[in-house]
Amino acid sequence: MLNAVVWLIVTILDLYFWVVIASAVLSWLIAFNVVNPRNQLVGTIWDTLVRLTEPVLAPIRRFLPNLGGIDISPVILLLALGFLRRLIVSLYVGIM
């Protein structure tokens, strides 16, 4: 049973990792006018990604200094997700 729970948690962390990357890449594509956010498909994807990532990124941004328009909060979140994943796996291996 514990194996399934650990697998589920690690899989959710991995999926969220890729959602954060997709959000960062799409924000760059929108910022550099590569894609048009007024396009219905792009707008829907962007809205979904923002709704999934913003609740976690907003508290991180509050603690970061102003870097003049450079947002490193996704990088910090990715590092935290990687750390959490490794911690969970190592604790699970330690139990076994």
C-alpha cells in the first residue's frame, strides 16, 4: 500500500514539475510575441497553466527581491519540487 502512495505522490510532483516548465515557456512565448494570447486555444492553455501555478508561485514571489522584471520564482519552485521528490524517495527507501 505504501508503495502505491509513494508512487502517486512522486508522479504528481513530476507532473507538476512539467506544468511549471510549460507555464514558464508559454509566458516567454507570449512575452516575445511568438504566440498570441488572444487565440482561443492559447488563451485557454495559458489560463489553465496560470490557475495551476499561480497559487504556489505567488507566495514565493513575495519573498524574492525585485530583480527588474526577471521572475526566478519558477526556478525556485522547480528546485523545491526536485528536493521534495528526492526527500520522499529517500525516506521511502529508508523505510524499506
